Amino acid sequence: MATLTIRLPDDKHERLRQLAKHRKISINKLMEEMSTATLTQFDTEVRFRSLAKKGSVKEGLIILGKLDQVFSK
């Protein structure tokens, strides 16, 4: 497992600390969850763009339907 050091403004760090406390998780776990969500969104966008380049409207609409299901929860 890698270690990552990041620099944040103090006020942003405090807000993240408060969020982690509110969720009853560590800041490390919060950052892991946030990075997982961001990478998932990126992977979805890349896959969608790849399918769109192939001209598959049907496959693109299927992916958009899946996104709607995820974000409507």
C-alpha cells in the first residue's frame, strides 16, 4: 500500500476532518472512498466516450441508464 502526502489549505483540511468525524470514519478512509468514487466516474466516462466513438448509440444509452440508476439513489 502506498503513502500519499497532500497539501491542503487549513480550512479545507478542517472541513474534511469534520466530514470524516460526521461519517464516523478516519480521514484516510474518507480520502480512499472519495478517490474510489472519482476513479469510478472517470472510468465510466472513458468507457462511454470509447463506445461513443464506435458509434454505438444503443450501448451509450445503456451506460447512461446505469448512471441514472446510480445517481438517483
